[in-house]
Amino acid sequence: MSAFDDFSFDIAEIPFSRRGAWLDLSRVVALHTVADDLHLVTHTGGMHAVLRLEPRRDGRPAATDVRATPGVLTWSADGGSVEAAFDDAGIRFRGRGLGLAFVAPDELTPFTGAYLFADPLDGSPTLTSYESGRRYRFTVLRGEPEVVGAERVGVTSRAVAFGSDDDWEVLVEELETSAPAVASVASFDAVVEARRTEFRAYSERLLTGTPFSVDVKACYVMWSATVSPAGFVTREAVLMSKHWMDKVWSWDHCFNAIALAAGDPQAALDQFLLPFDHRDATGALPDSITHSEVLYNFVKPPIHGWAFAQLRARAPRPFERAQLEEVHAGLAAWTRFWLRQRRAPGHALPYYQHGNDSGWDNSTTFDHGGVIESPDLAAFLVLQLGVLAQLSEELGLPASEWIEAESEVRTALFRELWTGSGFIARSVATGDPAPATSLLNTLPILLGEQLPEDVADRLAASIARHLTEWGPATEPVDSPLYEGDGYWRGPIWAPSTMLIEDGLRRAGHRELADRIARSFAALCDTSGFAENFDARTGAGLRDRAYSWTASAYLTLRSDALARAEYAILAGAE
């Protein structure tokens, strides 16, 4: 039996969904909130648990076992079952010997809750949710549901319930205002098989070699977190999660794009370009994008030049000129933002205004203040300026602006932030050094082969001091500032791991890079694809179905396999 055929996942860890859907079935119903029953959750208008799904036998709640696979989710008890599968319109549910109640909130106010009614147009039970701003239509394909609380207001029971003594089937759709009645549908089994085939094809594009269950799980996290264009999400996008981290942040998206590049370059480019669709008049990218909001109160670091170079290196075919021109325009505007809006008068180095701008929100580097000139920022900008200069020359555009700025920022990085033993960040206002124990200060390793050998050696030694069995802790575990579940003050994260691994490898420290890649693979195999991990124990923390963790794993896996193939070929020469 293959890893695909045998694959199932823990529904308490990863939501049941599919590529393109804005709905999922999950026990996670709000920030750090896990319910006993599965809920139908939407990510339009924010994350909202719209309906509680209660298996029933003879009208009473029934204890069930739940099994989730990419194609179908099944509740089972005493010979009866309820199954759920995503079709192209919504979610199909089928029951045989087991009932299911779709339970809405009891309380309906003029501003919260859900209103249930039967639409006279076709008799379909329909729920209007105040929180999501959408309607949920039940198209009954077989059976006769009991509709409880229709047209009632105030506090009352509201549910659409199918009994255990019937074979029944229903399609639940999320609508804006209305939609044509469902004329015909494929069989339930055909829907399940379509999802299985779709997921397997997606995974096979991302994977090379014989997949193990952890590889398939990584693909499922990515596939199920993907949504179709809607609202402010102007392109198909991989959300960070279909739990509460249901956004695209303007650096997280880069790691997902890189993982997609080899198997689906168009999806990778769309993922990469999405935040650029929302850049402001100064060229700044937004902090984050969701279905119903775009936030600009922070930015994210300019890793996009590095990321696009990664995309180009991994894509199976060259990008077309029009695509390169779109990327160039976005990168140019974004880079000018940092050069013009984020450099103090008389200063060559750009600055962050807050830890959130760096993506390392509460790193110890920001303990004495958020407005700092930071070595990671300068290194990212040096790389981005180099990519822009190369793109400009390739497209026949002037490159001198980028070449001159790259030289200026690079010179200032080493002149002003290198101490001889490591990099420091410093206050823009006073010039005072910031705390320097965070892994953040080692990120200039990303300059790789561009670093002087002695600088690369010292950075590699500093990174080694951060290592645990599971990888590089964001704060050394022996630091008095270390916190086991301290977000960027100790835990291991996928993006920092991937950036450092790439920089070390290009700087010639391949053995250390290999160690980090192996540790991260073991971490994901042991603890799944959590938002971050306890550096001492390897336990997964926070959101447990985080796509950039899965994408970093898939990228490092692909690179390791490619190196192994190269080694075999080199040995044969």
C-alpha cells in the first residue's frame, strides 16, 4: 500500500478542506479554542464557526469515531456512518444508519447569531450568518430533515437535523445572496474519488522520489490551506492555515511560493505576487491580507528578491518577459519604499519601526526599542538590490540605481553593524546597540558566497551555539531571556531554519547546513507542521497546521533529494 492510499490525519490537528475552498470542517473554532464536536467553519469575513455538527442516533447525541482522509471525512458508530466530502459547490454529507444535526447558535440578536428559514423559492433550509455575512443553503438530495427554529428570533434552538433511521444526503453551500438551484450532482462516491485524484496529482507534482506519510501530510497541509480568488485575495493563495492564522502575510507567502515552484510555477508566481497587488502609493507591501481586510499598520522584511531568485532556480521553465516585468515593477516599488521611506536622514541603513516589521515580532533584539537598524534587514535589501539589478539588465532597463544602492547598503552593513565577532542591531535615535543574543542577528549568513570567509565562519559558529537536537532555537536555550513557548524568544521556526540553511550552504558550511536540514525533517516527522516548536522537546506549538512549515519541509526535502542525485551522478563521472 502506498503512502497516498494509507494516508489519514488527525482532525484535531489539521482541518478537513480542499484546494480552493473557503470552508473547512474542524474542531478548532477560534483562537486557541478547540471544541468537542466538529464545526463547519468559514474564512470569509474572518474565521467563524457557523454550524456545530452533532452526530445523532434516535435523536440523541452519539459517540463516534472520526477518520479524515483527503477525499472523505467519516463519523462512524455501531454500524452507522456519516460522511462528508467537498464537491465543486460546497460540502456533501451522506448518512447511513446515523443521523447528523447542523446546529446553529441558540442566541440571535440584531448583530450576532444566525437566522434560519425555509426559502419559498425551492424550500431549501437556509441559514444567514451575521458573523460571516454569508448564507448557507441546504439542498436535500435524499431524505427528509427536521428544521428546528425556522424564522424564530431571540434565544431558541436552531438546527437542520437528519435522522439515523434514514439514508440521507445533503449539499451545504456558502452563498453571497442567492444562486441558481442545484440541477444535478455527481454521485457522492464520484466526488470522493475526484478529491482523492486531485490531491494525489497535486502531491505528485510537489514530490520526487518515494513519498513517506510525512511527505504526504505536508502536501495535504498546503493543498487544504489553499483558497480560490475572492474578496481581497486577488489570486489563488495558500493561507498560513485554515485555523485562526487564516491570512497571507507579506513574507510568509514567499516560503509557500518556493515550495510550489518546481511543481506548479504559475501557482508559485501567483502566491509570490499576491501582496504586490496591494502595495500602497509609497510601494510598501501590506502586513497581511485576508478575504475581507488588508492591513498596513506594519510591513514585513524585504526577502522578496531572495525568494524570487529561489523561484527562478526551481521553476521547470523560464518565466515569460511579461511575468518578469510584473515582478520587476513590484520589486522596484517595494525596494524604493525601504530606500526612501525607511532610512533616516544621513543614514545609509534602513530601519524597522517595530519587531512586527521583521516578522520576528517579539525577538529579544527589540527589547530596548523597536526602531532599529538591523543586520537582517540590511542583508535582505542587499540581496534584493542585486536581484533587481540583474532583472533590470535582463529586461534592458537601467540598473545603476540598484547597483549604487546595493554597494551603499552593503558597505554600511559591514562598517556600522559588524563588530568583528558578530553583527549587532542599533537604535536609530541613539546609535546604542540592541541586545544581540537572538538568532535574528545571524541572518546575514543569507549573503552566503558574498560573505568574507572570516565573517561566514563567525556567523556559522554563532548559529551552532543556537542548535538543539531539533534545530536552531531563536534564542539560545541557556540564555536568561529564553522562553520555551515564547514565540520568537526561543522556539524553532521554519522560515529562520530555511533562511539559515540556505545561507550556510552557499557560504560553504555544508556540514552544518546538512545537520540543520536533517534536524528539521526529524522535527516535522515527530511533531507535524506546527507554527513553531519547543526548542528543547520538539513539541509543536500554537497553530498545528501551518503551511509555511509544510512548505519549508517540502523545499528542504526536495533539495536533499536533488543533492543525493547529484552525488550519484558525480560519482559516476
